[in-house]
Amino acid sequence: MKSNMRRLIIDKLLTEKEYVAFEEFELLLKVSAPTIKRELQYMREELHAPIRYSRAHNGYYYASGALQTAEERKLRIGKGGKAMPAKGNDTTRPNIVASRLSKKQWYSSEELFVLTSTYDLLGALEVDRSSALATELPPLRSRVLGLFTLGGTAPRELMRRVRVVERRVVFQEPATFETIGCALCEKRRVRISYYSWRTDEHSTREISPMRLVHYRNRWYVDAFCHLTQQLKTFQIENIESAEILTTSVKRMVLDDVARELDAGYGIFHGKEIKTARLHFDGRAAHYVLREAWHPKQRVQQLDDGSLMLLVPYSDPTEIVGEILRWGSRVEVLEPQELRDQVSSEAERIAALYKESTKAGSRD
């Protein structure tokens, strides 16, 4: 008897009976006790079947869960054998894997990306034994793994054959990150010592944290700055020290915070929003379509195969770098000031390399 058929029989017994003794599994399956235990363990861990054991009744049972039809249960357990309907009212049947009710043959690209990334990120976090989630991570990761059921391949085998490569460097935030997080939850103001790399200045401020934001592998805190009486965004790694005060935060509606700050971070951040009109040639167009420069960007595909990208921005510093990344494949059409900035930066880069070449020839 194949594993799929054994699991169908186990499912049938647990569905039809309130409690099933281990000896009953042995009688019907006609396999060794270790084999039955492996099947039960597989159904629990890989299929997330809600199988429980009752000492009082000396038997196994299904914990009550969401609805699931016999056909759906068959698809989750395996391909072998015919679906065996349960007795009684179908609405009492347990759910082996609540999120696996789809009869799709394969995942969408977004589903596979999210599942694989989540599994990998939980695994990376699990290595840190000091994590506040240390005891919760193994079952959570097992639950995510249990969602890999399409394609007819065992979840662990499928995970070995799918890889998501992220340009992400694990960076340990300073102790101020925890302080800001606690203040956010306690709705308290914070006195911070802040370093601005743009102006190369240190300042002391009192802020009311509104929300934490992760952008491009960095953490920021959106806060009301009581020094400037404005909403500001502070980079966590530039907060040199932080002290939680007893004073309550300034009350603000988060929607108002979003309206003022959600133009974006980095190249998009600020009230005065401009729009960069960028023309990419045909060779770059296909790749640019997969680029997310801004949630409100607009793309126009032209008849000659080239592409026009319209991107909101405020601070030109980072967008100039993004544009230069594409080299001669992109041209800034407007605004003129951004075009001039990109041109000037390109000239400085060229001059730098010319100087380096001259120095090398002299050596």
C-alpha cells in the first residue's frame, strides 16, 4: 500500500470516528508501528492536519477546524486512491490545511515569491536564539512549509528547488531601535540625539513617534518633531541616543501622517513633489517594466519598443543615482533641472576616470 493510500485511510478513520485507537490503524493499514507514526507525523507537519491524541480515550482524533470537503481533503493528502466520503454532516469535517482549498495546479509568481521569502526569512531569524520569537518560530515556519502542496512534490523537496535571491544585507540596528519601538507602543515622547549626514550636524530633539517604516534595508521613524513643529522622518541608525519621556505623544491621525509623508522615502520624500520624465531605449524597456521606482509611477510603452517612465520625486539625490545606474539606456527629458544634474554628475564621473587614467600612466 502506498503512502497516499495510507493517509487517505487514516483520514477516513479520523473523519468517521470520534476517536481511533492506534491498534485500529495497525489492523487496517497492515504496516509496522513506526510507519504509522511517520504517516501521522507527516500529516501533522507537512499537511498541517489537526491530529490530536487523547489519553483519556486512548485514541487519535481530529480537532475541530474550518470546513473541508472530502474531495478537497483527498487533493491535499495525495493523488492515490478514490476519495472516501465521511459519514454524517459534511459541515463537521475537519480542515487538514485551511489555506489549500484551491485546485490550481501551480502557484502564481507572487504566491511563490511570498511563500519562499517568508520561509527563508523565518529560517534566518530562527538562528538567533535571543529572538523574542524563539519558541514561536519553528511551528510558524512549519506552517508556512505546509502551504507548499501544489505540483505533486513533497514540500521540503519543493523548497530545495525554489530559491529567492534578495539583495539584502543583515544589519543589526542600534539599541535606539528598541527604545523607539517601546516608545511607539507606549505612546510616549522621546528625546533623541540625532546626526544628519547631509549637514554633518548633531542636534537634540524631542519627538512623538508615529510609525516605523522599513525602506531599502533601513529602518526609519516617522515622528512629529517638537523642535520644528513639523512631521519629520528620522533614520534609526543616525539616532545616537534615545530616552523615553513621561510626556504623552502629540495626538495625530495616521491618515494625516500618511498624506504628508507617503509621497515616499528617499528620492520621493517631501511635500514639494516633481515628476521625472525618463525615456528608456528598447533594450532596457523590458527590464524597466519590472522596476518599482514609486507606487504612483506611470509607464508608457511606445510604438518603437522604447518606454517612457514618469516618476514622482522630491529630493533629487537618490533619483540621480538611480538614473545613472542605467547609463546610456536612459535619457531625462524633464524637468530641465534634473536633466542638468544628471548631466553634471555624469561629467564629474567621466572626469574622475580620466584623472585616474592619467595618474596610472604617470606611474
